[in-house]
Amino acid sequence: MFRLLIKEPLANGLIIFYRLFGENMGIAIIAFTIALRLALNPLTKKYMDSMKKMREFAPQLNKLKDKHKGDKTKLLQAQMEFYKQKGIKPGGGFLPYIVQIVILITFFSLFMNVFSNQNIVEGFNQYLYEPLKLSTDTAINLKFLYADISKPDVFKVDFLPFALPGPIIIIAALVQGISAKLMSPQTKTEAKLAGKTKEVTDDFATAMQNSAIYTFPIITILAGMRFPAGLALYWAVFSLFQLVQQTNGKMFSNLLKSSPWKKLKN
């Protein structure tokens, strides 16, 4: 069922984009990822709007914690009533992440199955619908810039006993770190508020948010160095699109305003 409903449609979609974009698998992954993000945009926008409201009403929510500390049942009831009044759906944020995780796992499984096959065409054909099946003499272009996307994006240096992550992995890790860092103003506020409460869960949640700035990039690098570069490329583009959406493009305008070139012009 998983293969029929998710894996095969993604494989066929990727091949369609491969044919549309000059038969380059790297470009196809980028274009297909953007298309997926646009398709998921309605779900993601609802989540972003919900998170924005949660940040705006954080002081009121923490007042409820102070008011009902020691009574979790009353606190939960008060929070649910508050969410209802303000039109917030806290549980609605899980769906976009579940979908993202499912797609990531599917691409991981697809790339591992296809690229580990000695005959990549045969590896793809097992998932493709009849009209899209590749001919046996098809040579799939797996080169993207410097990388072979069927292999891990790593560089080996003679004097080092270990490999180094390539640019695709580094970009994916940086985007993850920046995305987590953008939450730091909210996290700092929550840390102050959490320190005033006696709830251990408040401090734990805040600590988890702080650690995400470092753990997400580290996990991205470690995983990216083991799996095909195509997966790292997908994750980099997917995360970059999310970052732009998260900031509404303001991050890039702020970077331009604070750039040395801008200061020299002024």
C-alpha cells in the first residue's frame, strides 16, 4: 500500500521532471522538490499562521500556567478554551511535519533501492507506470555540478583519516541551523518565562529548542555523509524553501540591508 500510494507516484513524478528539465537528475530533484513544496503550501501556511499566533499569545498562555500551576487538568481546560477563542489549532501543526517525514523516508527508500541497483534503469522501472518506463539502453544523467548524486557528497583528503562533507550537505546543514536560529528570539522569551515557573517540562521544552540550533545541522551532516547526494540535495532545497516561507523573504532583505556593500553605498 505504501509503495502503491506514495513511492510509485513520487518515482514517476521524478522521472517526469527528469524528462522535462533536460534529463539531468540533479535539476529534476530541485524542480520536483519545489513543486512538492508548492503543493504542500496550504498545509504549511496554516501551520505557520498557527505558530505566529502562539508566539503572539505566549504571555497570556504563561499567565494561565501561573494561574493554574499544580492543577494540570484545569490548565489544559483553560488552554483549550483560550485556543478556541483565538482560533488557534495547536494540533494542526503536526500534519505538515508528518507529510514531510513521509516524503523524506520515501525518497530515502527510493534512492537507496534505485542507486544500489547495478542497473539503475531497472531500479527505476520497477516503480514506473508503463507509459513512463525507461528503455533498457537509457543512460540516466546522474551528474549535478561536481557531484554524482547516486553517491554520498563527501570529499576525501589524503592527510585526513576521515572524509569531509561536500557543499550540498553543508548548505543543507546551514539552512537547518539558520531556521532553528530564527526561532531564538521566541526561545529567549520562553526561557525567561519558563524560569519563572516550577514546571520541569517548561525548562525541558526550552532546552530542546535551544539545542535544535546545533543538533539539526549535526544530524544533517552525519546522515548526509552516508546516503546518496540526491537525498541531501532534496533536503537542502526543501529546507531552503521552508526557510524563505518561514521568514516571508524578510531574512534576505535584512541581509542585503546589513551587507558591507550597502553600508559603503550609504
